[in-house]
Amino acid sequence: MATLAVEVVWERRERVFLVLAGTFLCAMTLLNVIGITRFVQLGPMALAVGVLPYPLTFLCTDLVCELYGRARANFLVSVGLGLNFFILFVLFLGDAIPSVAAGNMPPWQVLQLAQPVVLPNGDVVRDSVGLYQLIYATTSGRCLHPCSPTSPPSTATCNCSISGSGSPAASTCGCATISAP
């Protein structure tokens, strides 16, 4: 059997590294992005979807360490840590920038509901709602809108019933302010 050229072996090793590194980075970012957005039942356990890719991170870093050395594995983990900080920065920036006014939202951003939808926190959404508002309310357990200018969503529990355009004027909201610990 003919021996492979050094360049061919090197190229194959680098491709395997890229696949392992890509799998590690993808699994780690999925873990942090989807986190606890949804729970699934696996046998007797209820698990957050975000923990499902977690074992892949260990497998990939172990294989990289065994095949390419500890230095490359540490570098890969450092790149992953940098990506996590980048994700946090983008999420913080997205939260800090003011959102688009309801009248200027693109049509694909507003869901027209055929039936009322009950959110996990007990809110009932009717008629239409912003897509990302619905995702946020479903995953965070907060209201779709602040109850009043003096009561931020983080300090109030709401029983909101949103109808019509989804604006606070077309909704009823009963809020109970909770004192911060």
C-alpha cells in the first residue's frame, strides 16, 4: 500500500479538527442560547433542551486534547468562552436599543392569532402579538408589556389580557408589585 503524502495527512487532520471544533462551538453556543427555553420529558426526567448538546462539548474537547494536544484544546475552550461573551454582549445590546414602534413593524413580525393563547405565566394573548414579544413572554414568564411606567416588568407579576392591536390601551392588566429582596 502506498504511503500518503505528509500534506494529505496534515490536511485530513486539520479537517477533523475543524469538524470537532465546529461541533464543540455549535453545541456550546446552543447550550447558552436556547438554555432553558423549553423542557422535554426523557423518561422520568424533565430536562432543559439546552443541556442536550452539553455532552458533545466534553466529547469534542476530549478528542481534541487526545488527538491534537492540550494546547489546542485549551485554545478551543478559550475561543468558546470568547463566543459566550460575544453572545452576552449582543443580547445586552439588543436589550439596550429601543424597539421599533408597533406601527413600523414588518408584517412578518406580527402574528395574527386564530384563538387565544395562554402563556405559561397565565397571560392570555388574543388577536395579534409581536413574534419576539410572544417568544420573550413564553420563555421569561414576564408580561408582554409593562403594567405601568412606574412598574418595570422585573418587579411586577401580571395577569394580562391583551386584545386588539396588543397595545396597553387595548388591554387589561392586573399587577401586583413585588418588593425586591
